[in-house]
Amino acid sequence: MLVWIARWFLNALALYLVSLIVPGIHILNFTSALVGVILIGLVNTLLKPILFLLTLPITIMTLGIFSLILNALLLLLAGSLIYGFRVEGFGAAFIGSILFSIVSMIFHALVR
């Protein structure tokens, strides 16, 4: 349970840092980042596998690059559903999803 809370906090911190770096991603406060990470996790758990299967031929044809577009679209969706967490446009979502993955990976590697 403690590991889950630590990961949640680290992902929220990563999302908050990404919002400071990427101009098109805005987070009102750290609480919005915590809620945003929960929604991103739910979207990735519930929608991403279905969308990944539906877009598998495109993902194979683009050698996996389309999965980056899928991640950006899911971040854009999460940003549109939460008050205090806003993503302005696909470009910000694309860059933000890549940075969010990198920063959260670094945080989790440092904690291990």
C-alpha cells in the first residue's frame, strides 16, 4: 500500500513538473496533479488496451510511433475531464506525454 502511495505521489510530482516545462499544460495546484494522475491511470487501464488493439495495424505500420500519438490523445482526454488540469492542444499533449513518461521513469528509478 505504501509503495502505491509513493508511486502516486511521484507521478503527480512528475506531472506537475511537466506542467512547468510544457507551455500548453496547466495545473492549478498539486491537488489537481494528484487527481490528474488518478484519472490518467484509469484512462490508461480502461481505455488504452482497447484503443491499442483497435490501432494495432497502424502502430505496426509506423513501427510503434503511433503509440506516442495514442498516449498524447489519452493525456488530452484526461486534461479535458478534470478541473484544474488543462492541456491546450495536441502538440502540448504529445510533448507532455513523452516528458511525463521520461520524468516518471527517472523518479521511479531513483526511488528503487
